[in-house]
Amino acid sequence: MPFTASDCQRARLEFPALARRQGELPIAYLDGPAGSQVPTPVIDAIAGYYRESNANTHGQFATSQRSDELVHLVREKAASFLGAADWRTISFGANMTTLTFALAHAVARACSPGDEIVITQLDHEANRGPWLGLAERGLVIREIALRPDGTLDAESLAAEIGPRTRLVAMGLASNALGTVNDVALARELTRAVGAWLLLDAVHYAPHFAVDVAALDADFLLCSAYKFYGPHIGLLYSRPGLLDTLATDRLRTQDPAGPFRIETGTLHHAALVGVGAAIDFLASWGRGDDLRQQLVDAMSGIGEWEGALARRYWSAVRAIPGVTVHGPDFGAFRRAPTVSITLGGATAEAVARRLAERAIQVWDGDFYAVRAVEVLGLAAVGGLLRTGFLLYNTPEEVDRLLTGLAEVAATA
């Protein structure tokens, strides 16, 4: 179902933050890649849990049993969100980074010295650092090269995966450049050598329908605070796979997946918020069940966000001194994230000038440290990144373009 300008205006009414002003100016929240704003249904769901259901799980009394029901319901909703057939494949954690470290520890125990882990030069450090640390345990870490156009080198991908590869960790979409990676090739190559494929969907999940079955992923992670929820990490594991790994856990923990990687008491109120965020997204689609509604909604939302990104990308290149980094629109499938540099000014300085105009964008490396290094942009302060979500408007794009043109004129 198309997501229209009228839908955008209705959606905006659900976000209390969008009513805030900076002096006389409405705030343009174009900082979505670092975390979305949160709609009222999510805020109300979290507050409602604390008002009515706050208790630890597995007790004999009403609020505890209600907490059990709510956590289970969120697992089912998360499975629908990710296209998984079974709620038992869904684990939760404090954030994606924490879950990835936990997985890395477990994967290391299944490996022998000299076994290889393959990562990419494009990824966020959350999908690099946990694996790089395994070199201390005798594992060999290989890197897939990043091309100047912001895409991964297919020849490097094929060259780095070999008979001793145990796991390939790569992003579905780049949080720095918006690149959507060719995971089908990675899946083909990992299958050929019997390796696992782990996908970081943190930057992909807010914009496209995730389908773990179609992706044929062994592991997939994402973060709810990027798709209108609270700070919670989600992990999908191929059915039965987590049960084969020696995870860090207490002897009191349920040893079965998905619980064997969930340390300590989960943040129940935040989990309820995750469920509400998934329901919020589904409310913009049609279908006979939650999964169909989500797929339909994400198709329309993705088109809306993509149109905003293309509007910005097409016009910003005409501003003197601007260089756009990352793949072109049209030539590649792309997330609605556009990063630039402006000659004569650091990204930090430009972001500060835009902030004075109540336009919120990010500057720096966004923890995609290696990508910024490879592109030779670390010395100039990295990139100026703009991202679009369902509540952003064409008028905000034009405000940003006007602001950038004014900054460029005095750079």
C-alpha cells in the first residue's frame, strides 16, 4: 500500500518530539540513522507495562504471569517482523553490540586456532570489533575490501572466503553510506565452504522488510531503537543453531534457544515497547496477518523514504564544494541515507551550522571507522550524514538544501 503525503502528516502527529521547536523554528529530525524518534503508542505501551504489569517472570501471581505473556507475544511479533517461522529463533539483548559480543564468544569456542572469520571494511564497529577480538584466541580475521564507490569488492569477497572460513559477518546496509550489500553472493560462497553467515540488519530493518528465510541467514541482528522502539537488540538464529553453541550463561538459565544467550533479566517494559513499534509499522499496511501487514507497510514506507533521499541526493550535488559519497541511486539498491563532504569545512562545522537552523544531522564516522579510513576521510572529520524516515517531509529536504547552500557560500 502506498505511503502518501497524507499518511506522513498523520504519522507525524503520533510523534511528540516533532512538536518541539528551537526558538521559532520546527526541528527537522534528519538524524534517523543514529536512532528514530518514538511514537505515542510505544511510549504508552512502555508506561502501561509499568502501571499494570511490572514484575519478574515465571512467578505464580498475576503480574508475573502477565509479564510472561507479554514477553512471549513480543517474540512472536519479532519473528513476524523478521520473516521467521518460529518465535524460538528470536533472542533479545541490551543492544545489537552486546548480542554480537556474546555470539563472538560462543563462535570462538566452536573454532580451532587458524580458523578464519571474514568481516568487511564497510561495517559498523559493532560487527567488526567483536570478531577482530577473536584474533587473541588464534583465529585469523580477514577483511572484504571496500571500493571507492562505497560498495564491497565482489572479487575480494570471493577471495577472502575459503576452506577454513567459519563465519562471514557483514551488514545488509551501510549506516555510513547507505549501500545495500550483495548478501546473495556471500550466502552462496559461505554455503560452499560450510561457513555461517551473520547479517547486521540494524540499518536495513527501518527501511525494508527483512526476510530471514529469503536471505538464508544463520544469524541476523537488528536494533529496535532504529525502527521507532526503545533500545533493545534483536537476534535471529537459524532453528537449532544456537543450541549447538557454548554461550556465556549462568547455570540457572534455560539452556535452550532462544534463552541460552539472554543473560540476566530482560528489560520487560522495553520489550513491550518493541512489540508496540512493530504494531505501529504494521498499521501502515494491509494484509490478513501481521507479517503481510508489515511487508505491505515497509514497501510503501520504503518508497516514501527513498523518494526523499533521491530528492536530496539529486539536488545536493549541485551545491558548490559538495561531494556525495556512496553508490548512486538507480545503479544499486540503496538505503535512504546520504553522506557528503563540503570542501573548505569539516563535517562537524557544517553540522553545527545546520543545528543553528534547527536541522539535525550527524557528522563523523558513525562507528563505521574502517570505511571512513579506507575512503581517506578521517583527516577531514568524516562525513555529514542525512537519513530519512517515515515522518520526514519534502519540505524538510528543501530546508536542508537551503541551509547547506548558505553554509557552502561562506565555507
